[in-house]
Amino acid sequence: MVRFAAVGNDHGHIFGQIKGLIAAGAEFAGYCDRTTVPALIETMRETYPETPVMDRDAIFADPQIDVICIAAVPADRAALAIRAMEAGKDVMVDKPGVTTPEQLEAVKEAVARTGRIFSICFSERHCVRSAVKAGKLVKDGAIGTVVQTIGMGPHRKQFETRPDWFFKPERFGGIIVDIASHQIDQFLFFTGSQKGEVFASSIGNFGTAEFPAFQDFGEVLLRSDRASGYVRVDWFTPDGLPTWGDGRLTILGTDGYIELRKYIDIAGREGKDHLFLANKAGVEYFDCSEEPIEYFDQFVADVRDRTETAMTHDHVFEVCRLSLEAQAKADDISPR
């Protein structure tokens, strides 16, 4: 059985990784309680009372632990992942896996040197059932050849619950690296693109004057040799919306299009994971709430079989490269 431990518990996404791995048959062997968000550790204790708290050094040294899950402060994730790989562990990291080009090169070198798995859990695709269904529809040719994706990633600020690092771009990586990596991942995946190009990008602070270094808006225009993509991410989810963000994805094909309303259908159907398909046969709605999540089963199989079925390293590294490039070259369009 694959055994895993959690290190760097600074973001709630760690719970999605733990839940997914347990559902895939892996054993939760322990976790380190170092954190910048003490409430997360309290929730960890309440949710997994039988799972032991372990010293961080002991986790890395334990030969019976196969996988390390990491949701540390974004700027710290690469170093922890490299340490885990050097200790003979495979790694599942929350996005963004890296926050600088230097970190990306160091991770690539560690993967090549150790032969370990470095996987980023892009939860807006891997853990969203409507996105899984969309992948199957695209693969089956339901909308022909994909020519564009439009990905929207709005979030709610909830500043009162945020740790200090949340407001420091050098710690979270910037809004494009931090959030838009999701949509860049989806662009490459749904268009079947191996490589991409950042044609233009922008960042801005439009409504967060109390934190002048914070970026509450970002956008990216992407191209590949086969498709184009547009990304918009922001921190403007209104308090009245009954979810953290109205995440949407539109996938345009030569024979139709798919729209995902991932987390809410405003004033429409209850629940989440709504998928709408329009093609030559007509218009169809899919309730994807029961669609199986595949990423964690595939990841566990990859750990066991030394394969790359959940996600290839080439894909991971290209998402990271494009995210970093888009962030670095972004025009600041904040009101002056």
C-alpha cells in the first residue's frame, strides 16, 4: 500500500489532497504541524484524530512513507519538494508548485537526478467533476477540434482569515502564478498543446488600496501552435454570492462548445459541476456531480508503477514556465 504524509500545511487545499489519496487507497501515515494558519492544524486534528503528528525530519527520514503532500507557503514549496525527492519520496504539491524560474530549474534538476514524481494538484481540473467530464467529451470529439479556451478564476478575499504571506507577492508568487496556473493548465490540457506562448498579460490592484502590493486582478492571452486561450483571475467575488467564486470555463471547438459552471449556476440549478454542451446534435445539459475523480487513482498507480498517467512532467513544467513568464512580463494596469 502507498503511504503518504503531509508537510507544509499552510493552505486548505491540503485537505483535498489527503481526501483524494485516501479515497484512492493510500494510507495517511502522519503530518507535520508546523503552519502559518493554526486553524488548519486544528481542523486536521478534528478530521483525522487517529493520524499522528510527526516531526518534519522524521517524516522525510521514514523509509515507509512513499509520498509527501505539500501545501506550504507557495515560495517554500519547491524547497520542500526537492528535499522530499532527495529523500526518495514522490511529491504532490498544491499549486503553484514554484514561484520563481530558479525554483523551476531546481525542481527539474531534482526530478531528473532522483527519478521521483513531482506532480502539482491543479484542483480546478483534477478535483472538479465537470472538468473531468469535459475532458472525456473533448477526447470523444463532441465539439471537434478545440481552438480556444476562456478560463475565469474569481475568488473571494476573506482578508480576515488570511495569513501575512497572502499579501506579499514574493511569498505567494503574484496573482497569475498563484491562481492563473489553474487556467493555464486547462488551456494546455483541453487544447492538447505541448507548448505555449504568452502573448500578453496584465496585473492590477483596483480595489485593495489597504494592501498596495497585492494584486486583485490578472489576465493572460495565450497561444500555441494549435489554439489560443484567454485567462482572467480576480479577487472580486461579491459577499452575496453563496460560494467562493463563480469559476467558469468555455471550450470552443470547430463543431461546438462546452461551458462549465464549476461551482454555481447563478439563479439556476442547485449545486455545482454544471456542464453545457452545444454541437451539431443540439444542446445538452450534464449534471456532473457523480462523475468520478480520476487524478488520485492515477497518481497512486504512477507511484506504484513508475508511470506518468496522472500528468506528465513535461506538462507540469510547461504550466509553471508559462505562469512565471506571464507574471514576469505582465503590465501593471492599476489605476494611478
